[in-house]
Amino acid sequence: MKNHLVLYQAGLAGTFLVWLINQHKNFSQYPFQWKYTKRGHKLDLGCNGADWYHEDMTFAESRKEWEIEYNLYPMDRDTELQPKVPKNKDRTKDAIKIIPNHCCQEELAHFNGTIDKVLLEKVMSEVNPKSIIIPIASTYFKDELLDRWVAYRTEHEKSHHVEPDSWEQLWYEDTFPWLKENAWRYGDNAHTIDIGKIVMNVESEYIKLCEIIDEEPLENIKEIISPFRSMMENWSRGISTV
């Protein structure tokens, strides 16, 4: 299995990118799962089969868990009964993310540009990724990303003790420029992908992603991105009843 590791700062649609990569021909093709606010509005999506809870199990154990579920419930793999099971039984590649600390950084609540080297070494030694893909942001889809992120933080602010308004300054003064300029610190095989360009269907950025993962572009790429893009645009317009 060739593993492609997505490391991302929370809010940069990293789970969406993991899910999207996994839809390609030789990947696991995990199902699409919406995540909702407490009021029942769409706020994010899930790709649970791609998660590695590194504090609870080894990477090998987490991969074995999906294989066992597939063999136990082969007839349910296309239903919500088995959302973690890959649809592609013949997969040769897997895009994965780590939980918690998606970006292997030392400070979770207030980004300080310091990598947790112990955690990073552990992740790299167990995953042995073919590539490391880091979503970054630019002017493309910038407002939509921020507005949805503020909505997300507002939904979870009690657990983080951070005022929503402070996340805007944190993102644009610290997180955004640091990730773009320091992605190389994660390894020689680290790549950045402009997540806004991907969501906006900028062909050159999508081709770049396909080259990194060595896959042919999906013919229906615009169609499969559309639901996530619509959700993000609705939050930016202040409409949360999507």
C-alpha cells in the first residue's frame, strides 16, 4: 500500500482534501459523510476510514481495523452502516490524516510555527508516506474558507477558550504564510496544494495534485467537488440552512 499523508492546519479543508484524493482510481474511495452543527446545518465532511488516531493505536493497527470490517460486512460497504470501510477492495493507495494534531505542531490552540518533531518522526516512521501533501490558502476562496472556519470555531469555542474573532488574525498573519514557506520542513517529499484553487476547480492546481499522487484526473471532478463548494459558499453568504 502506498500511503499519501495529508498534514493540515485545522480549517484548511484538510479532511475534504483527504476524501478527494481517496476518490481516485487506485485509492480507497471512502464514502462522503456530512458533519453538522448542533442546529443541524452542514459544516464539514468526514472521511472516517482515512483517520489514524495515533494516540490510541499504531498505524498498522488502524489499517487492519478497516480490512477486518470490510471482510465482515462486504454487503454493507456502500451503505451508512459501514461508513469507515473503503469501497475499493483492490486499492493500492490510501490517503490518510492523523488525529489529533493534524499538522504535527507543538501548539494547537495558538499556532506558533513550531513542529512537534517527536510526533512527526513517529508519524513518518509508521506511515512511510509516498508523499506529504499540505493544503495552503491564498486569495482563492479566501473569504469562504475564513467564514466557514469562524463558524466552525464558534461551534466549538467553549472547548478551546478562544474568541472567534481572534482566529482571523491567527490565520492570515501566522498560519497561512508559515505553511506556505515552511512546508519543506516536513520532509523532502512534502508538497503544497492551494486548497482554494482545488475547490474553485482551477485545472492547473488539480493536475498538480494528480501528478503528486500519480493518478489520472477524474472526469467528474467538478461534480464531486460541487457539494463541498456549495456548503462553503453558503456559510460565506451567512446562509447556514444548506
